[in-house]
Amino acid sequence: MTEMDVGRLSALIRDVPGFPVPEVTFKDITPLLADPDALRSAVELMAAPFEDSGVTMVAGIEARGFVLAPAVALVLRSGFVPLRKPGKLPYRARREEYQLEYGVDALEVHVDGVGPEDRVLVVDDVIATGGTARAGTNLIRGLGAELVGMAVLIELTFLAGREALDGVDLHSILTYDS
């Protein structure tokens, strides 16, 4: 993929000022998801750095990570495990709380979602302050799986989320400095 292609992906990201709270500008990926070529390119770019990593499971963070993670899993010929908001999983779950830019939340995973035999890639749409990403990676490690890395479509570098991951191999497609 060329830089022009990455520019095209970036052009498909819509800013929504004041959502979900006045001081936040939301990065809306739905125009990118609606474009089949852009979606394919984004998924392939997210998977590419991990193609030779022996990934057995891709963990997708609710909600928009759910859209991207199964597609990344297909490219990597691996399984998919959901990391959900509290109370949405029907079986026993492990929980990890985290701080958002605008509140507190948590993620859960089934206790048997991954195990020591798994090599896991965590996928989400955006990394901002890193709280959600850290919760997801902590859940995977907490179940004894090997964390291969994390792939995101968008990194908001000005919020320093990468630093919250304590050295996790983070791959981002698009970066925003403000």
C-alpha cells in the first residue's frame, strides 16, 4: 500500500466535534467501513505486521474493534474472541476496569476465551489514552495467553496511549497529532 492509499484512508475518517462529550472530537470510521476497497486495505494493513507471528486468536475490543478484528482474524487464519463491555457475555468472565478520557468502564472476556496455548493479537479501532487497550491486553495476559501485539486503525498520539501499554508491540495505520 502506498502513502497515497493511507491518505485515502485518512480522508475517509470523519471528525465529529463534541461527541460523546463537549471536549472530545470523535473519529468516525463509518465512511471508511462503507468503502469496500478502503476496508480491505485497512484490514490488510492491520494484519500485515503480524502475518509471521503465529497468531492463533485475534481479540477484538467492543464495539468498533468487533468490526475489524474478525476480518483481521480471517487474514491471519486465526480465531476471534470478543472483549465485551460488562454483563454481555453469557458464560463466566474475567473483568478488567479502565479509565476513559471521560469516565470509567470495564472489559470482560470468557474465562476460556484464550489460554496458555494461544498467541493473541488485540485489535481495536482507536487508541487514545490507552486505558481500553491496557485493559484488553491485561485480560489476555491474565488468562495466560502470549500477547503478540496490538493493531489499531487510528492512534491519537497526542494522548500518549502507546505509553500505557508497557512495551506492547503496537501497530497503527493512521496517526493524529492533535
